Amino acid sequence: MSSFYARLIARTPKFDFVGKRIFAFIVTGCIVAATFGSIAIKGFNFGIDFAGGLLIEVQTTDGPAKIGPMRDILGGLGLGEVSLQEFGATGRDVMIRVQRQEGDEKAQLAALTKVKEALGAGYDYRRVEIVGPKVGEELKQDGILAVGLAVLAIAAYVWFRFEWQFGAGALIATFHDVIATFGLFSVTGLEFNLTSVAAILTIAGYSINDTVVIYDRVRENLRKYKAMPVYDLLNLAVNETLARTFLTVATVFITVVALLVFGGEVLHGFSVAMLWGLIVGTYSSVFVALPVLIYFNLRSGADREDEEQGTEALP
Amino acid sequence: MLQFPKWKIMMVLMVSLFGLVWSVPNLLSRDVTDRLPTWLQPVSLGLDLQGGSYLLLEVDTAYVVREMQANLVEALRVTLRKEKAKYSDLGAMGRDAVKVRLLEAADRERLRPELRKLEPEAEFAIAEDGLVTFKYPEPVMNKRIRAAIGQSIEIVRRRVDELGTREPSIQHQGVDRIVVQLPGIKDPDRIKALLGKTAKLTFHMVDDSVTPEEAGRGRVPPGSMLLNSAEQERGLPAQYVVKKRVEVGGDQLVDAQPTFANGQPVVSFRFSVAGGKKFGDTTRENSGKFLAIVLDDKVISAPRINEPITGGSGQISGSFTVRQAQDLSLLLRAGALPAPLQVLEERTVGPDLGADSIKAGAIASLLGIVLVVIFMVVIYGVLGLMANVALVLNLVLLTALLSVLGATLTLPGIAGIVLTMGMAVDANVLIYERIREEHRLGRGIIGSVQAGFERAFGTILDANLTTLVAAALLFQFGSGPIKGFAVTLTLGLISSMFTAIMVTRLLVSLWIKWHRPKTLPL
């Protein structure tokens, strides 16, 4: 019984991934440069989690929302920047974002009262979120701390389980993924909030998963083929694991698309980021994490490990 | 080689059974689950899914300190007046001390023991120039602040309980924060209003030596203060001059209820025995004068004392609406907050949106899992089917784990489950690809299968543990719904390792034993 997949990939492919590394590094460099450029020029569209302010999701109780008049009413309240956005299929859902109010936490609560009074009846308040300036600042710090620590902890773990060369490669690749995802948020203006931090950490986790699978094979091949040049060895490892990479990307892709299409408004930003992260993470495993190993002296580490194992085997 | 020890088979069966039993309550209606024992309950839903309100409150600790200083200043004033001592410069000093200057040298030694007694916990000193200082040491300040926070939590709990909300949760967070979670609350405005009031009720004598107008021009007698009236518009004085001295405090109340008097909503209250006696004494000594009823530094009303009130109970009238009378009596019953609270963060989700989110999450999960299942069968045929059994069991186990651990399922948590479904088959993909490779290197079917499972194990472990590192940090630093995401991701990874490695292996071994395939079905 031979399945469709067996016919699809009958032999181990022989793509020269490592040979394309200079081109890949240029692409990577461009992504990183574009990210920093965009952050410097555009910055982020911070959601209220970090910027503070109000987010109010209303649904009209009868008929589609009249967004123009709503905008006029709320714009005239003197609450600073107020943005309205329609979403959903029925045309009855409107997301209202009000910038952080000058002054302390009480000013934010007062703004909500003003909005409710101005809109009057006819609206169902489906979601209200208020974040004061104090909490916004703390959440921002926690988010930065979480991402920074995650990148370091992942690299440390890989270093601990493999060799320093792999740890360094993982560090570079994970940094790349995190930066590229920041870039997505900055370039597209996708709202950056707490869920975005969750997306970044999940992407880092997913990408390192991918990287570790390839690294694992590199380590195995280092032991198996002692005479093979590192260049060929790296290519072999990534080609051997290519089918797995392809399949796993496919299954995760399926679930992310399901989330994107059916997950609803709240998860939209998260799903978009995950989709991007899936591409970036897979790219970085194959084109960043793997080829950088060629610049580190891989053999020395592997030989040492073999010697250690050799001594252990002695009685 | 493909033999499975009996205990391993038993373990897989036991774990599967556990998963089935503990996940079943999630399929039952609420009426049924309410009758189930507490150890067999469905996953509790986060506020973003069931609807409700999350409030992050902060206790104003600076106020606690200021109150401490103000109380000591008042106590000093009363004592010094009683002793007929001459003094100046009475007041707070810095953020942790109180000072007063005794002008007559003779008083310094005469009053030392008595003053010292006013605040035994403070560092007490009388300088050469007669300056008396009380300095609160750091530990004493911290102790009092902690006590005030503990008391605040208790008062918040009482107020929320009085409103009769379903399963509220009130927790201490960090140093001076209180998290209030109120499932099912659609509009937290009333609760916010109630929590925003300190509800400090005090009775003071009105100082009739000056008019409020004179006092407004800066001539407030020492020991008195100028307070606003709670209701500005109804033909009563806008301000009152009242003595700072508290005749009776709200802490002496034992009950307060909204009632009607002359067709008007009023609040009737009852004092404790000690409070009633004090109130009786005050009203007896001050017959014919005015008694100000002060709530949060605003005068609700200031009726004339016509006769001594010795019954230990009374009424507060102040042109309340029925709702205001209800709220005031609720606040008085629950007691005063030691310091004002501020709402730092509010997140409210209506029940409709919550239900929509559950629906969206369910559709996304179902669709994700169905597509992955089809994909696996297309790619791996019969072995894909076995991976799918493991995948479904993974979902069952994950649900059971979430239920047993009492974890809270949030919308990002559902996203975590959906993602886990995609990532869980990765372990199977790794194993099957390895089997295929080993077979291509010339191993027999059984040899390939065995080598595939064994060699892939290390890779699976390393790959999943690194992801767990990220999930653990997410749990540590995430808040609310994000924590829920970290929880499902972590538990999903753990249960997927079990199902992919143990369950699939068992199924594949049994299948090979029964079928004895001639070619590798991959």
C-alpha cells in the first residue's frame, strides 16, 4: 500500500540550501533593516493595553450603525483622538477607540461616562476595556521582559542540550523571528497589544521547535559521518528533515487559517501574526539558523563530545 | 521488540479512561453539572468567554499614611488643650512624622509620659527647643499599610457580596492592588461607583462661632473645618463649619437599612452598645445645637438636636432617591474603606460577545482538527488514522487536564488549543518520517518502525521542551487571558507528547502484530 505522499517524495531531496546563504543573509538583513526603519519612522500602533485609553465595542440594537454621525458625536466630546471602525458582517458592530486621557485613572473612567452619555440609548455595550496610564506602562515593561527572557532562555536551553555553536545559532534565529514579527506590526500598523506579545512568544517557540529538529539531525550526522565536510553535512541535515518541515508547516498552517477565518475579531491580530510567524520561523530555521553554523567551528565541539562519550564508555 | 509490557498498556488505558471521565462534564448542560461533585466539573470559562467584569483596583497607600498623621495630630490637639499647654507648629512633618512645639519648658517633662502614650509605636523625642516629634519607623508604616490593604480587601468583598453577584473573585495582587472579577456583570458602573466611595461616616458638632461665609474667607477656627454639602442645590447652606473632633464614627454602626420616613427614602441605622452610649451622651450634652452627618468629607445633613437620642439608633435623611438610600445603607453595613480605591484597569465583556467568542472558537477548533485529520490520512494512510486517534485523545486529555486543574479557559486559550492541534501531529510526523528514512536505508518493516520511534524521541523531547520554555515565560509575565493561552499551550504540549509517543506507538505495534504488512504503509 503506497500512499500519495510516498509517491510525492520518494527520495531525499538534494537542494543546496547552504550555498544560497549569502542571498539569504541579504534577505534577512533587508527584513531587519526594514523593521528598524519602520519602527523609527512609523513606530507601532499600540493598543490600549500598552498606550492606555479606552476600547469600546458596541452593537446597535436596531439597524446598521450610522458611523458618520457617531463619529461626529464622539469627535466633539473633546476626548482627543477617537477612532471608529466598523467590523463584522451585519454592519451593526463598531469598535470605538479613545486615546488615553490626560490626568490620572479617574479621567479614563470619566471619559467612558461621557461616551455613554453622548451615544445615548440604542447601543449594546459588548466590550469595554479601560487601561490607565500606570498599568499600561507596567504591561509594556512585562511584555519586553517576557520576550527578552524567552529569547535568552531558549538560546540557553539549546546551548545546554547541544553545543555553544547551536545556542548561538538559535539565538540569532530567534532574534530574527522576533524582529521580523515586530516589523510586521510596525509596517502594517496592525494593533500591537498583549495578544501580540503572546503571538511573538508562540512564534519564537514554534520556530525554535523547527530549528531544534534540524539541529538535532546536524548533531546526529556529525557523529555518523566523521569525514563529511560541514557544508555537505548541513545540507544533508536540512534535506533529510525537509519532508517533516513541509508537513508540520502544513498542519500548523491549516489550524492558523482556521483561526484567522473563524476565530473572530478578538483573535484576528493574533492569527495574522501567527501566519506571518509561520513563514518567518520556517524561513529562519532553514536559511538563518542552519547556515550560520558554517561560520562556527562545528567539528571541535562534536569531537569533544565524542571523546567525552568515549571516556564514559570505558570501564 | 514491538512487545508492550502489560503495565504500559494498562497505563495508556487508565490515562485514556481518566481523560474520558473528566472531559465528559464539558459536554453536559449546566443544570446537570451543578449536581456533579466538585472534583468532576467542566472547565471554568474566563470572563472573556462567559461575560463579566474585571477590575484592577489600587489602594491609595499615601492616604493611609496621611490619615495616620492626621489622627495623631488630632489626638495631640485634644490632649494639649485638656492639659492647657501652650504650643505651636502642630502638624504633619514630612511623610512619616508629626511635630508640635511646646512653648513652656515646664510642660516638656510634665507632659512627656502622656504624649508618649498617644503613639507608642512611633519614635518619640523632645528636642532642646521644645520640638516634640513622633517619627514612624519603616516597619511600623509598612505594617499599617498592609493592615489597611487587608482591611480594604475585606470591605471590597463585603460590598460585592452585598450586591449578590454570582461567584465573585477578589484577590490581592502585588503590594497594593486588588483584582475583582465579577462573572455575569454586564454593566459594572454601579459596582465601580460603590467601590469608588470610601464611605467614611462621622458625626461632628457644627461650629456656630463663625458663619460658613466668614470661614470661606480664611477665618476657620483651629480645630474646625469647612466642609461642602453633599447636595448643593436644595436651598440649604452650600458649606458648613464643623468641629474636627469626631463625636461618633461609622465604625460604631452595627446595621443600616433603607426605609421611608414621611414618604421620603431615608437610611435608618443602629449603633453598637458603646456607640449608642456615646451618641446618647453627645446628644444630651449638645441639646439644641446642630449635629453634622458627614460622609466622605461631605455633609449629608445637619439636623438640630431636639432631645437626647438614647436608643442607640437613628435616621439619616438627605433627599435620597430609593437607589441612593439602598446604596448608602449597603456601604454603611459593609463598613468604610481605610483608604480610597482607584480603578487602574477595567475589562468588561458582555455575555453575548462571550457566547459569540465561544462559538467562533468552537468552529475554528472543529474546522482545524477536521482538516488536520483529513491531511494526516491523505499523507500517511492507515498510520495517519492512528495519529488521528492520538490527536483526538490529545484533545480529550487536554480538556480533562484543564478541568481537573481548575484552569480557566479564555479565548486566547482556545487559540492555544487550536494551535496545539496543529503542532501535536508534529511528533507523529517526526516519527513517521524517521520510519520512512530508516526503511529507505534498508531496514525491515519492524526494524524501521522501532528505530523510527526510538530515534525520533530525542528530537521530539528537545523540540517540545524549548517551546515549553517560551510557554512558561508567557505564563509568568502574561496577564489574564494571555495566562490562559500559556496554560493550554503548555498542557497541550505535555499531553501531545504522551499521545504521540505512547498511544501511537501502542496502536502501530498492535496493528503490525495483527496485520503483518509486507510493505511499509508509508
